[in-house]
Amino acid sequence: MMKVAARGADEKFMRAALSEARKGIGRTHPNPAVGAVIVKGGKILAKGWHRGAGQPHAEVEAIRAMKGKPAKGATIYVTLEPCSTQGRTPPCTDAIREAGFSRVVYGATDPNPAHAGRAKKLLTRSGIEVINGVLGEECTAINRDWNKWIVTGLPYVTAKAGMTLDGRISSLPGSRWITSEESRADAMKLRARVDAILVGGETVRADNPRLTLRGIKSGLQPWRVVVTKSGRLPSNAHLFTDEFRDRTLVYKNKPLRKVLEDLGKRGVVSVMIEGGGRTLGDAFDHGLVDEVQFYYAPILSGGPTPAVGGKGVKDNEQAIRLVDPAYRKIGPDIRLTARVA
């Protein structure tokens, strides 16, 4: 019973650390979002979260929030394994040892094979009790994009589209928009969380999109990436003339995987592909999509432009499967969010 109670307490305080970590989502590029809480006698004494690259990590933020109070006998809960090597900031394992914690509990293990488990070994040698894997799945999921980038060098790719119920993205006469204003506001939150927004050249020619953050109080303008075979793009397009023109990248006649590899080398951890149908189809054809976020408007339009084009599959056995689908009604529309199997 004692172990069950301790596990329950650890999960309770790890959820508090997760709440802190979520404050950093979309702000920490190219670092992960991490939260920490310091607990003693069953009470939270201090909290911290990582606010951005080059700034103190969550553990140090929480330690500073203690304002000199002793950490002896206290436990620090961290959503990600504490860093154990020198980067832009000193190793958090050093700060933890110097503070005098008796116990460290972390959720997700560092996905980098060179670092995975290293913090536990270092801290255990210093006489600190270390528990790992508490709410591990939840702590891992919060940095799914960073995890992929660390291991593969490729950004995490989300396919986003607003479409009719019959899967068309052709603009209707009299209106540019298919989905509702509520859906577009919801999709803007996703834009604010990614490092880059990618579209095809046809989308630039047909829609002249801005691909900017609107109605969002904070967040760095994501890179705006255009992939084009011909290179024929209007020089007066918003992407090349507005205040964020320096945040626009154009790739001419380059395979989409190579584009993503280059973005990964630039430190781009997450990419949202917004279209058009040909570009989304190419991404699915080559197995480059990790997640979908599709908005379905309650209209039928027919027409020649599917949301996902490409070569497609030969039979249902080869069909792309989505896992853990989540549906939500937004205004009159339905949003589908799911991971690609």
C-alpha cells in the first residue's frame, strides 16, 4: 500500500509539472517544453518552466523560485530527464546536486541515445534517489516533435486542411473560405506551435496566402516555406513583400524529403503542411506525415481539387491508417486530429 500511495503522489505532482511544461509549448524552439515542481512534506514549494533557448531550464527556474530555501529532504519533479551535458546552459544535474535534493522524479527519458539514462546514473552516484518513467507517455507526448527531430534529424510533420465533407479544397464562388471563422481561429493555434508552415507553389499562385499568426498574442512568426517545381512564383506575393519576407524560404524542384532534411538542419523541429492537395498528396505518398489535423465543413461541393492528391494506394491494404483519432465540433465544423500509423 505504501508503494501505491507513493506512486499516486508522484503522479499528482508530475501532473503539476506537466502543467508548467505546457506553458512553453511553441515558445522553446529548438528546445523541448519542460516543467518542474519542487515538493516537500506533500506541498509544492516552487514551480518552473523552460521559457526559451538560452534561458534557464525548468529545474533551475524552480530552484531559483525557492529563493534560497533549503532543498534538503525535498523532491524535484521534472517532465524530461535532466540534462547532463554542457549546452547553452550548464548541466541541470549539477544544479540539482548543488541544491541538495534528496529525490528526483522525472517522466520522459532523453530520446538522444548518447544521453538517455545518464542523469539517473550521475545523480544516483551522488546519493540521490531517482525515479523515472512517472507519467512517461504523457511527458513524452508533449515533445513528440522534438523527440523525432533529435532521433532522425527530420521535423515532425502535421498535415492540415480545411475541406468539404466530400474532401474538396477548391474555393467556392463568392468566398475564399470553406470552413468557419471558428475553425480558422482554432487552426491559428496550431500555426503558433510549429516552426514552419509549408505550401506548394500552386497555393501561392492561386490564393496568395500570408501564412502569418493572426489573433495570437505571443509566438515567433514561423518560417514560410514554398516548394515549387517550376519556380514561377509572383514576385508581388505577400510572402515576398510583407514584413516577414525574411522568414520565407523557397525550394525549387527539390524532393519533399530533402526539403524537410534541410529544414531539420536549420533547427526546424516541427512543420505544418497547409497545402495544396498536390503537396499533401506527395507528403503522404512518401510517408512523411506524422499527424493530421483536418477540418470538415458541412457542405458538399464536388470539383476537381481533392484535399489529398498524389498517386494514392493500389488497394485498401495499403491505405494510410490513422490512430487515436479525436473528433471535436468547432462552430458548424468537425475537427479530426489523429496520428499516422
